[in-house]
Amino acid sequence: MRRRLALFVCTCLLAAAGAAATGPATQAAGSGQQAAAAKTCSSGFTHAVINHQQKCLRRGEFCAHRYRKQYRHYGYDCVKRDRNGAYHLT
């Protein structure tokens, strides 16, 4: 009887340790990878992460001038303004 109880306790402890190893931190990292892979861009667009959001960039698209530094990372610049004052990627 004691052996069965000891075996049961060991099994429970190992199961709890395995659940702790795949806790919220590991699950959150895995879901972040899935979210990054979920966004796909058509040909002619560049996949980017601007302001922690997934974007598909292309020359001529509207852009937010305050994120100009982030656009430069992907080879674009946000300086061209149209007659209404809106910024576009160049």
C-alpha cells in the first residue's frame, strides 16, 4: 500500500513539474510566434512590424510620420506629403 501511495505521489509531482515547464511564459511565446506567422503579405509588399502591429508596406501607402524610424528599418521613408498634408511611404 505504501509503495502505491509513494508511486502516486511521485507521478503527481512529475506531472506538476511538467505543467510548470509549459506554463504561461512558454505558452505566450508560442502564441506570439503563431501570430507573427499568421500575417502574410501579397507580392510587392514588405512584411513589417510598426508600433507593435503587423503591417504590409509598399511605396505610396499612407504612413504615420511619428514612426519614421521604424519604416526606415524596412527600407522605406515617410516624408512625402500630398496636397492634403498626408504622409506616404517612399
